[in-house]
Amino acid sequence: MKIEVETQPHSVATLRIELPPEEVRKEWDAIASNYARYARIPGYRAGKAPKPVIEKKFRKEIQEELTKKLVSKSYHEAIAEKQLRVVSLTNLEEVEFGDDRSMRFRATVVTAPEFELPDYKSIPVQLPPADVSEEDVQAAMERVRDQAADFADVTDRALATEDFAVLDFDGAIDGVAISEIVPEASKNLHGGKKFWLQVAPGNFLPQFAEQIMGMNAGETRSVQVQFPADFPVPELAGARADYAVTLNEIKRKVLPELDDAFAATLMPEKTLADLRHTLEHNLEHEKELEIERAKESEVIRFLHERISFDLPPVLLKNETRRALNELVHRNRERGVPDEMLKGKEKELIEGAGSLAAHRLKTNFILHRIAEQEKLQVTREEIDERIRAQAAQLNVPVEKMRKEIEEHDRLDGLAEEVLLGKTIDFLKSNVSVQTPLEAPSAGVSASWKP
């Protein structure tokens, strides 16, 4: 097999591959013989038609089958022989058969960027404290207590800070309802019925909470809101709105007593001590997860700061498109209307580009480390990941496996497992340092990839 590699800019390479006649002829004869065995040709008994007749009648089919078999096989052999780190095959063309039965074709591929790895073992990291303090447990108890709070009516005084106001309100600008000016905007900008608002300075719309303090139940008041110039809804940016606000009810939060009776409402037949123990255990688990996230963040930050290379434009473009779709979908799930997303199109595209570049660079680095450490993914590990996904979605394992195979996601799943193994390898080899030991070029554990 003859292989020529032409390197091009932007991590692109072209492979010209030519297979010798004897190899092609051998496969051709095997495929043709298979056709001869079952083909029905007028004038000949089944399986008795001469080879030239079979080749003439099924020439196109034989070439297609031969191409499918030999191109894939020789392409992968060429990559292995030339030791190319191919990321994707972008084009396959010019498959030609010579009169002597030779075959040649050209493949255009994107290769991984070349770069040197730093010393990635014993990466210095600073981690958050692992201990759960009494203050942590008490704060968790207060959060649980707050979540179980009841609300009592206030009838003997006006609305005050920390109260909850139950409101009807409608907004307008120059007499035109905000719901008509920006119908696609959040409903809370338009107004609302029986809307609950905790009264605190800066809460909700600009100066809204401050202006309703002192109201009595049943009272109606006009509230003016000056939207800032950089307000995310362009139609309202810099505008002054008038809201007609009616206070229906005043509520105050009533916290339950921290006692065994309260604990039993959350954990039947358990005491307050049991509740504290459970919360402490949960906090310990959260601390463990926080430490693992911090390790990963600092490891990735360390590698990014010490490795530099240009990303293949084709891959960056595709990954940016995928990241943009993710950002749009995430914002839609949060209730952000499409019109508002269009107004933030530039910021979304920039954010998607940054996210895509970070992902690609991280993956290239991790793949190189996996190669260096000879890390591989086993069938058992893929099966375990499939079982975990099936359990998470509460579907049968075989159904999950079939869906993954039908959508050609098996390679992607294997890559996820490999990258995860590589991250685990790096985290298991970090050098945990105290703040005094940390080098001046150290990174912050609060950084998130």
C-alpha cells in the first residue's frame, strides 16, 4: 500500500492511498464468487454462470461493496502506519479503479494539534476545607427550618420590611400597558395577580419594594419604576413605568420550633438529633463533591495555562454551533423568551465560542495524556455507564443500549468514559498544598471550567 501525506494549514492533512492490484483482486474475486454462488442469470443454472458474466452484470455492485470494505480498512491502516492523530474525516473522494485492478482514493482529515505536555503529575492544588463545622450544621438546620415555615396573616399594622406582600399590579408606560409594548417579556414585568413579594430593599424591580412599604391591606398605590439604561429588555431600557399596585394581604413568615416534633415531620419517628446527624452526613458528602470539583478545576486551569496551540477552525466552528444550541436551550428552559435571546445574540455567540474553545482545548489535552499513560476504555466500563444512564432515566438497560447504538452515540460514550478516567488519573496524582506552600502562580479553587 502506497501512502502519501500532504500537510496543510489549520491541522488539515490529505492522504493519498493506493492499494496494490493483488490485494484488490483478491477481495474482488471473493465478492464476485459470492455473487456467482447465488445469482440467477438467464441461460445458466444457479451458481454455474461464468465469472466474466457475473463481473459484467454486477460490476457496479461489486465495486460498491469492494469500496466499502477496502477504503475503511486501508484508511485506518494508513493512519496507524503514519501515526496520525486523526480527529475527524472531513472528506473522502476520488475512489478510482485501475485497469490492473489497483485502487486509489484521497481522504482529507483534521488532525490533533501538536503540543508538548508539561509535567502533569503532582499538579499543585489548594482545596477547600473538608471538615464540617458546627456552624455549617446549624446553618443547614436553619435552611430546613426556613423551608418548613408557615405564613400568618398580618392585620394590625402596615407593610414592613421582611413581610410578604400579596399583590395585584399592572404596569404601563405613557398609558400603554407593558404587556402590549413587550408581550414576549417576562409576565412579572407586565404585572400579576396574587403575586407574592418579600419586601426588602432592592428586591424585584428598581425601587419597587421601597415604594410599597407602609401600605395597608386593601390599599392601592401608584409606583414609579425607572428602568436602567442597560436593562436586558431593549424596549424598557431607560424608560419610566407606572405600576398600579393593590395590596391584598400582608403575610409574615413563622418559623417552626427546632425540636423533636419538627424533626418527626421531616423524618417520621426520628428525633432532632437524628435530623442533625443526617444533615451533617449530607454536608460531608457535599464537601467531598466540592473538593473533587476543586481538584478538577485547578488541574484543568494548570494545564490550560501551560499549554498553547491553535484549534482546528472546522472543529471550533462545529463545537461553537453545538454550544450555542445548548445555551439557547438552557435559556428557553429558564423561561427567557426568544425575542430577548435575539437581543443578546452577540453575547450568546461570544459565550458559545469561549465555551467551545475551552472544551476543545481540554479534550485535546486529556486525549494526549490518556495516550501518554496508555489509558483505555473497556467494554465493562461502557456497559457500566449505560447501566448508570438507564437507572438515571428509569428505563430498561437494553432499551438504553439500543437507543445509544441506533443514534451512533457509542463512540461518544466511550470518549466520555476515557476523558473521565483521565481526569480521575490526574486528580489522584495532585499535590495538595496549604496556602503557605502554594506557588505564586497557583490558581483559585473557585474557578469553574
